[in-house]
Amino acid sequence: MRWKIMMMAGGLMMATSLADAAPVQPVSGAEAEAWCRWLIPLPHEIAITGCVSVAPAGIGVRGQARTAANEPAAGAGQSGADDAEKTAIAEFTEFVKSKTGVEPSGDRFIIQAGTIGKDNILNGVAIPGAYEQLAKLPNNEQAYLIVPLATDTLAVAALRGPGVYYGLATLRQLLAPRLDSTNATIPLVTIKDWPDIKERGIWGGWTSAAAIRWMAERKLNYLNYGLDYGRLGLTRGSNGPICEIKLNMDLWHYARRHALNYKPHITHLDWMTDREHIRAAYPELIFKEEGQKQGRGGTSPCTSNPILQQILTGWMKSIASQGVDEMGVWTTEYYGHCLCPACKDKNQIEEEAKVIVAAWREAKKTYPDLRLRVFTSINDAYFKQGLLPADTCEKFIKQIPKNVIIERACGSTARDKDGLMIDPNPEFNELPAKGYTLASYRSSLNYFAMRYSLDSYQHFFKSLVKHGWIGGYAWEVIPLNIYLKELGQCQRVFDDVQMDALAEWSWNNTGRTEKEFAVAFAARSGYRHPEKFGEWAGIMPGYFALNFATELDALNRAKAGQRRIPSDAEYSGLLAKCAQGMKLAEEIGDPGWILESKLIAAKIRLDKVLYGTIIKDIVKHEADAQILKTDLAAFKQSASDFSDLLKERDAYYGIKDERFTGWPMGKFTNYVNTVKSMMGASRAP
């Protein structure tokens, strides 16, 4: 464990023994490390110097009493910060009561929490040097200190409400294993902590209060949710478009109270004209000649028609009128473009960016505090295939002012000289040094992946820190909360490891190794042998992502000789590791991880048949129907075994809704059928 013992500069008061206080019990290094396993994410700097035991009724939780000297200054994007502080104290109080059965209003051990000003006073108690230390930290509006003021008091101090929320979230995790109705063992802990990445969270999907609170407890603070065009009101009025969007403002305010930016966005503009009410109101937004194909997405709107800007301005004003201070708009996905005479020779992405920014500037005349993000999925693959002009990135960037955040997808597949992921389009990598603000999503949280699917989270966030990007998100492919009614079930299904990994390495990118993270996850999950789970994570092969659309691309590249195929010996080695992992999973005793081990092994066997046998035989014996028939039978059996295990996993987790299971199983069925077609199965006798 590579956590750092703090050296507290600036005169922060350390624990001193009081005559009437509970006696301090020593904590060994091993005990401190075990205690820290309950923390996800791991704080940057932490030291546990001892602990005290008190009766639960003796615990008291005290919030900050505001004065002019410690009132936090207002800042962009910080509305609701005070509410976050109040929520933090209320939820911490609720947590203690739920664990002990008594209200935490005692005076035997006091937990003081709140924001601190330049006077370094927290609820009447001086903490010398606290403000100065916090002010120097990265992303200091989210930073916090925890320090013993004596052996009967812990202080949780921050500059802003989000910092208070995160400090008490850390303390909640530390207290959880040793707090019940009979006794409270409280660590005398000193922590200085801050996030490496300013924005950490989910791109789309989660839209429930339970999911928001679950994220906030893990110090995740960003949730991007799409406004489907079916929900965007638009009618043709005599004086221009009538635009109306009804937002769930209760949920938006709930998120702000939990230090989370719940940001609405208008989704890809090429999806806009797919909606009947939009086409009916403004058919002139669509121009397409017979036989002409726009791209993989829908029909990109006509940017030359001024009505597009008027519509976007109207929607932006509708959003801002409800109190929202930040929103986003997506440009066309993939490579569509309007084909009207006025647009066909222009760059669609450039023109859309120009219209979006112009619409925002118009909306700001009425709502000057409205901030904007523009999302683009410009992909280097489109340039390689000649689907987008080579200067698209440059032209897009020129339309974006520096006070607008650029959000990227498909932008972390290349590597810099240190091997870290960077955007494959160099124009974007240069922007942070020029004063632009960028964020990116890369990883996916989704059902159709192995449960232990970390997807290079640590590497991804390390890259963002190095290159100066402010946000990193995981993409929620299937919004679990739509299908899972109870938070407890949501925690157990598929996303638990990935969410904790996202929280861990977006907050503290250098704190834990992957094995150390796995041990901490297992300890927090209550597994019998956390160390064995760490071994399991280190042994099991990296067959985690099950994106079968990507698999089809890999299959075609392998057939063309553009992808290396592992040898039979390599496949045998991977399956031997799976056998070791299965033994560890059985010792851990959790049925979910036994199933996970079986799934990984089944995927390797499926790949061995497909790549190790079928691809080679297609190349060597394309006309030999008998060989293809034998190969097809082996593939069908492997695919059936894998499919059966997926269904078994659904049954174990209680997932029955076909909206949840049908989409990924449909992808897998398409994958199987494509393989059959590739093999020329119809020619087999």
C-alpha cells in the first residue's frame, strides 16, 4: 500500500490527551492499512495515529455556524455549495443514527464539520493553517482536511460545501466497520485530500435519486444526461418557433445538494430530424436528394437555414428559465452532412459548432449566467476513410470560444511518448496549453461486459492529469436504474467494481495498484478472503469487454491477416489461469465471482474456436464444406455455452426485464449469425 503518512505543516493541532477523554488505543501499521481498505477512493495523504472507543450515545455531530468571516465566496458552477454542506451533515448524522440507534447529540466524542474561512475558525474552534493548506490544493473547492483537535474531537474542514461532503463521506467509510449499537471505535485520523480530476462521473444513463446519492458517496460529481428529442417541445408559431423543455428540476436540485453537476444536453443534431413532430413543424430543416446517403447517423439538419439557430436558442432559454446554469449540445455523430445547395460544400461539423455557439450567445442575452459545453465525436477513423475533411478538427475548434468546454468521445486511442493515452487528433491535445477546457469519456459501464472490467481506468485518468484535461467519464451504455428498482440491487449488478474503480483512480490516480484496489473492494464488499480476491484479479486474463460490434471488426481484421491470432499454447495458458482463478473464486465463496470466472473461461474457449480454428480454416480451406461444417458445429457449441452462462448470470442477479437482457443478447446473436455467414454455412452439407 503506497499511501502517504502526512506531515502537517502550518501549525495544525494534533491530538493531545485530555484527562476526561477516552483513553487512546494504539493502532499498528497493519491495522491502519486494514482500516484504509474501507476507503474508496483512497485519500492522497492519511495517517491513523490511534483510536478511541466510546459509547454510541456519547458521539456528537456539530455543523458549522456561519459568520461573515467564514462565508464562502460565490463562484461559477458552485450554486448549491451551501446546500451540499447541509446535506453532508444531515446524511452523516443519519448514518450515525442508523448504525447506533441513537441521535448523535452527545459530548463524549465530537465531530465538528463545515466550511472554514481565512480566520481558520470552525464552529468556534481554531484550526491554525487549515485555510492556507486547503487553498493551495488542486481543485480546492472539493478538497478537505480531517484532523484530531484533541483525543475527543475530529474536525472535518473544507473551503466549500463539496469538500465538506467528501470529507464526511471519507469519515463515514472509516467509521462503518466499527460502529454499532454497543460501541463506537473512532480512528484519530489526519487526512489531507483532493481530487486529481475536477470532474468525475457518468456520461448518460443514471437518472434517479438513489443512483445520484450512490455516486456522490464515492465522490463522483458529474452526470451527463441526454434530452431525447421526443421530449423537446417544438411547434411552429407565427413569430418563430415555440420551444419548451420540461426538466426534472427536483432531481437537478437533489444532485446539487449532493455536490453533483447534473447537466442536461441536447443530443446529436443528426438525431433531431428523426422525430416526427420536428419534421412536421420545420420540414425545411431536412434536405436529401434521392439516393444520397448522409452517414451512419440520421439526417443532419440544414445549418444554412436560420431556423436551426432559433430553435436551439429557444430550447436553451427554456432550460435556463428553470434555473439550470449549464448545458451541452452535441454535434452530428459519425459523418452525416446536409446536402442542400447552400450546405453541401461546407463542413457540417464546423457549421453546427458555429450555430450552437451563436444560439448560446443569443440565449445569454436573457440568461447571462448560462454556460455551455459542445460535444463532438470527430474520429480519426473518419479521416482515414475519407468520410470527413482532414481539416474538420481545426475548423471545429475555431468556432469554440475558450469559455466553452469541449467534450470528446472516441478520443483516447492513441499514445504519447510515455505510452499514455491521448486524443488521436493532435489538434485537441494542444488545446489545454492554449487555455481551452476539455473533458473526455472513454470507458463503458454496461451489462454486456464482464463484471470485473476496469478498462484501463488508472491509465486513462493518469493521461488526463498529465495532459491537462479537467474531466473524465465512463459511458453508461444501459441505464441500470431504469430496470433496477432497488439501490441494493443496483449496487450488486455489474457496475459495482467499475464504479468503484472509476471513483478510485479519477480521485487519486497514483494511490493504489490494481491488486490493492481489488483487495479494498473485496474488504468493503464483505468477502471472506479479500487478499484472495486480489490474487484472483491478478491472475484472471483480461477478457473483460464483450462489445460484439467491436468483435466483428476484430474478426474481419483477423481474416484479412491484420490482427495477430494467439497460438494454441497461448490459449491453453489463458485457460490454465482461468482454472487457477476458479479455485480462488470458490475459496472466496461468492457465487457471482464463480460465475464471472466461468464466463471468462467460456469467452476464451469461444475465441479459441473462432480465431484459433475457424479463421485459419476459412483462409486455408474456404471451399472445403466439410471442414467448415465441423468448425461451425464447434462454434455453435461454444456460443451456446457462453449464452447459457449469460442467462445464468441474469438469473443469479434477478434480472428478468427483456429491455435489459434483450439488447446485449441481440448483439451476441447478430455476432453469431455474422460468423456463420462468414463461414459460408449455407454451403455446408
